[in-house]
Amino acid sequence: MVSSGLIRSKNSHDAEALFAKTFCGHQNGGMANDFSALFEQLIMLGLAVENTETGLLSITPFGRVTAKYNLSVSEATYYRYTVSQKTPESDFGWLVLALSGSGWMLPPSMLSRHEQLSGAPLRMLYQEYDNYTDEATLLLGENYKRKPLSFRQIASLKAVLLLEQWRKLVSVQSLEERFQMHLGQIVSLGETAGHLLSALSELMQSEERDISLKKKLADLSFSVRFGLPAEFRDVYGSFGDLLSRSDFAILKNAGIVSLDEFCFMDESTKELLLGKKDKLVKINEKIELVKEEVQMESRTNNVVANDAGMMSMMFSEPEMIEIDGSYESERYLIKVNGCPVRLTGKSFKYFVKLAWSRLYGESGWIYKEEIENGFNQARYLYRMKNEVGSGLNSNWSIFENNRLGYYRLNVEPSKIKINMENIKNHPDYEVRMLIESGKMNNFN
């Protein structure tokens, strides 16, 4: 595996001394591999790069994604090479690619001897997914029609076919009966596939490939993880703890898929679709919170100063943003045009990541799952926006949203300044990693 931090020294003696102090080194009696050869291999494979002036190695974006998703070097290089040869055309093709890697573990008892001998998954592919047979060859091999498939090939194909139906809201009972797998196995497969698809998404970005694929793969990852169509991401993000998968199927049949449609259902429709009154009480309480957040967003986007004297002091974009990071009363300091604003830990992390992307991203845009994994980034972004806005007399819109899940700090990069000393000691690991990555070394 690849370490997610910097490789501080290319000197093999330094590496061997460090290895001897690790738990693995202790178990190995202090004996280490040939680090010189390992360093050269990391460079050759594009996982690390050497600074020609200092001789130090640092991890590349490709290497960082490999480490983040706990991929082996062979897995990561396989995915990168395969995508470089041909990009999948469909969601089915991406799922095939994700599960064609050798590093993931098949759930126990996933494939019966009868299924293997009869080739049942292959028959299902021909009968129901014949338009995807070309993309399936990545998993099955070019000569799959002329030679028997291995156990892993048939089992992996079965996993693809199962997840294709799981993500499209086929009932658990139907899946269990047809595929002879229980819900725990299905959920485990979905989590594995979702993890690999997220890794593929970030590997694509590390190679600076088509940025639009990021949303496509994020949607597909969500679908296979939770067994839901991608259009339910926003509803799940707010109500996933209250709604079952069968509830989502009922909503889908009723044509209710967006967060707005869900939040503005009348009571009779909610009662008809979702039933139990105790559940409806909790849902209505959450709906009120969601509506309040939307209202807060609207108020923030429509700041109007009625006092003409105050109006002269307002600004639409700051002249200077200083991310100080000093800690006081459980908040962290930023300064906007010299005016101190203290943010909660979560809002501060979001602000720092937006600033980093504005400085070092090609166009300044950052995808919401790069800010934080999960489904509630919009909620926390608008909370951050309100925390910043409440301390200013300004109509500054703070960040832009391109409606595709990407956000950008609304200020020119030249107007951003970061206190390196404070940030590199920040308690949040993700914030510290921005510094350690070496991508913020130009901040003063």
C-alpha cells in the first residue's frame, strides 16, 4: 500500500531506520525490503515524484488517491491503464470496471456450485442485458465464449447483475429469491462497489480526465451503496434515517423524487404514502428544519442594507481574506477585509477547503464530496455562509454553486492569505493534510 503522507527522504538508510521502529518492522525483526528499489518503482509508476533540488519524494495526486482508498499498487495501475484504453460508456460498464479489479473480496457462499456449472449469471446477461455484452468482456475476457469461466469471473458477473437491479429499487425479497443471497451480502457488495467507484472517480480526476464523470460516478456510487436511484440523493441526505428502501420505492412510483417535491407534499399524501403517524411526526419535524435552512439561504443571498450610511461600507467582494486559524471559544478565526469572523470547526474546514481549491484548482471549483464525504455538504456550506455573513456588513455571496455539485469561493486567488503556522497544527486531519501535501507552501 502507499502512504498518504509525504515521503520525507529518498535515503534508503533513513527509510530503513524508520521502518525498524514500526510495528511491522518489529514483527519482521527489523528487516526491511530494498527501499531504494521501492522508491524507484514508486516514481516509475507515478505514485511519487522526486524534487530534483532537495532529493525529497512527495506523493502524487495519483498516489494520494491510491492511499486514500487503500488500493494496492497493482489495483490502482490496473484501473488507470484500463480507463486509458477505453472509457466505459454506461453505468453498467463502470460497474463492470470497478468489479473487474482483483483486490476486492467476494462475500462467502456467494456462488453455488450449480450456478457455476450451469453458467446462470451468463445466461442472465444474454437474456436481460444483451446490449451490455461488449462492456462485460472486460470482466469475462475476450474469449469467454470459447473457454470456461473461472469461479471469480462468474461470481463477479453475478455481483454486477445483482447490483444493477439493487440500485434500481428491485425489492429485497425478489433479489434474495433470484440470486440466493441474503440482505447482508447484498449490502456488503454495494458498499464494496461504491467504494471502488469512488476510487475510480478520484483516480480519473488525478489524471485530469473529463470532470463531468465525477458527478456521474458519485451518483452511481450512491446508487449501489444504498440500493436507490441517484435522483434520491438529496432526499436520502436529509431523510435517510427515517425512510426505508420500500418507502423510497413508494415515492418513486408516486413520482416524488426531489427534495422539494418531498418537503411540500400535503399531509394526506404523506399519510397515504408513508403510513405510521409516529414516523410522520419525525418526518414533519425534519421537513421544518430543511425549510428553515432553505429560508436561511434565501436571506443570506438577499442581504439588503436599508441604512444609506451603512450601504457605503458594504462590499460585493472582499479585498483580502485572511485564514488565521487562531482558536478561541471553540471557534476559529478568519478575517475579511480585516474584520474578525470566528467559525465553528466544521464551517472553518469548509472555508479552508474552498480557499485551497480557489488557489490551486485549475478553475477554483471543488466537488462537494471533496469537501466532505456524505450527503449534507449543502447544509453545512450554507451554515458556513451564514456564520461568515452574520459577522459582516456585506452583500458578498461568499461562494458560487454551478448546480452540478461544484462550489467555488467567490474571491480572486490573489486576495487569499493563510497563516501556515496555525493551519499546519490544526486539530482537523483533513485541514492539516492540505498543508502536508505541499500544495499550500506558497501561503504566507
